[in-house]
Amino acid sequence: MGALARIQVVAQDQGRFARFYEAHRDACLRAVLAVVGDRHAAEELVAEAFAKAWAAWRTVQRHPAPAAWVVRTALNTRVSWWRRRRREVALADHDIAAPAIGGTGVDAALMAALRRLPARQREVIALRVFLDLDTETTARVLGIASGTVTAHLARAVATLRGQLVPTPHQEAR
Amino acid sequence: MKDTDVLGAVRESFADVHLMSPLETVIAEGQMRRRRTATVRLSVAMAAVAALGLGALALTGLSTPAVHNGGSGPGVVAQPHIKPAAYTLVRNGDGSVTFTANDIVDTVAATEALNDAGITGRVINMGGDPGCTMTSANINPTDTYPDDTNTWAFRQGESSATFQSSDYPVGGGLLLVVMQFQQQGRERPEVPPPSMAVGVLAFDDAANIPTCLNSDIEPGTGP
């Protein structure tokens, strides 16, 4: 391939990546924030994941759900950080300190309720709500069965409903 | 309140959350990663050569069962090098899977077992196909996850690897490479069996997982 043709291909790739970034940047950040609960960490993770996406754009653009790739990469990067931190710092009671809830730009009560959900339920919520993934795709992204996704979602919704919104039963008391 | 209302409320609560990182910064970081991984690719190839030569270790012949004949006496058939079920695969309580190689493996059966355990990917023996032209240096770092091939390592004596489906992105998978080390020149029957190592490398796209792999150096040519 000649130099000019190569430049044109790179420019086309960059254009596609730019459109992908603009279309999904906020959704990816919201999904990751919903899982990690720390705004600063979420922004760093998502920006890094998008950089990885651009570095591997040839592969990522062929992905069935590129935004899910970014979110999964961001969350896996967080796991790497966590593992590194676990090796470097011996904490007595907790593997990692709970992230600060304040300053996320999200209602504190809702964020606290999300933080109380098990990690897998938070991931299901994040992918279904912010990336609009269907059950099958969510299952593939998380490497679990579709039925498990449905069960996690149902439990998460039931928990959130109970914690955030007064139910008719509670109002009647 | 319906389920959709609850999920809608969650969605709306995040409406003011926006990623502020400029596109130019992300692209610049991505370009830097590309350059870094290209450099890493070269250094990994060199490191692999060094590691394989450590302690005067050499790869044993893996491709075909050896048959020896004593000459004057009756023929002696050596133990075949390839034995089915030369591995164990355990599903752990936390969802991870531990693969342990005790010998070079029946790759078809091992791959099936891996896939049955919920892990997309492939098990191969290093050097299992002498005609294979793929080496670790040929693996494109942008095909791997994360995008650098220095995330894997063979260490003599580490014959187990633990991994899980979240170690690779959707559509991706793992390459498990079983490798056999044997001390150079030791071929007498009283010598303990060679030690095994298992290397794991994640790929963005399962279609890009190599079907075979050969070492970067000729067996026995280490320092």
C-alpha cells in the first residue's frame, strides 16, 4: 500500500473512531461509574479503555458491541489495578478501600444503593441501562448465562425499588 | 412502580455525567500504546530467547512418539510423548478455572474441556506442529488483550494457570500454551520427567488465536 493510500486509511479509521467516541463516551463513563462508584477513577479507566480501543481499532471496530468492549476493558483494568494494589499494600481487613461516594455527579442516595448491590448485579445494570444491551449480549460480555443475567437484573431492580422508592405497601403504613 | 421505571430512574440520575477527556488526548494515548507495544513485541521475542536458554535448558522433541531400538536386543518402545488426559482442569468456586499440565496434552480433548468449562479459547503444545511458522514474536500485539504480549510468561515449574472468562473481552478468548522443559543431555531413564509450564495469553478476537506455536529458537541452541 502506498504512503498516500495508507494515510487515507488512517484518516478514515480516525473518523470512524471519532464518531464512535462521541456516540458512546458518556454512556461508557456512566456504565463504569455505576460499577466502580468513583467518578475520578471511572473517568481515568474509561479514557484509558478508549485509548486501548484506538490502539486496537482494527479489532475493536469489528466487535459486535464495541462500547461493551470499552466498558469491559475499563473494568478489567480496574481489576488489574486492584490486583497490583493487593500485592503492594497489605490491608488488614479490606482488600481495597471503599471509593468515595460524594462528588460523582449522581444522586448520593442512588449511588449508595448501587454500591450496596453485589458487583455482578451492578455490572448487569450498567450494561442493560447505559449501553442498552439485550440479555444475550450482556450475557456474552459478562461470560455468564442469559438466565443468570435475567435473575441478576430482577434482583437488582427489586433491591433498588425497595431502597429508593416508597412502595405502596410502605406508604400504607 | 414498574421495572422499566426503576431502570429509567437510574438512567436519568446519570444524565449529567459526561466524559470530559478530549478525543485528541485519547488518540494520542492510543498512538503511544501502539508504539510501545511494537517495542514490547521485539523485547518479548528477545526475552523469550533468553528465558528458553536459561540454565542450559532445551526444548524436548514434542512432535512424534519416539521409538528406540537397542540394536542387538529386542526393540524397546519408549513411552509415547503424547498421552491423553495429561492435564487437569478444575472449576473453582469463584468462577475461575485452573488448568494444570502434567505432560504435553491431547490438544483436541484439552480444548474441548476448556470450552466446556466456559472459557473460549484453545490449548496447544509449544512445538506440537513442527511445520508451524507461528512464533511468539509473530503474534500481533494489537490482537492480544491488553495490547501487549508481555502479559504472558513461561516459568519453569509453573505448570498451572488460573483464569476466568472476564480475562478477555466479549468475542475474545484465551490461548493456553503447554511447554515442556528438559535438562540438556539428560536422557537416562532414572532422570526425573521434564518439568512443564503453562503460558496464557488473551486475545481480543477468538478468531485470531493461533492454532499452533513454535519457539523462537531451535531446540538445544540456548547458551
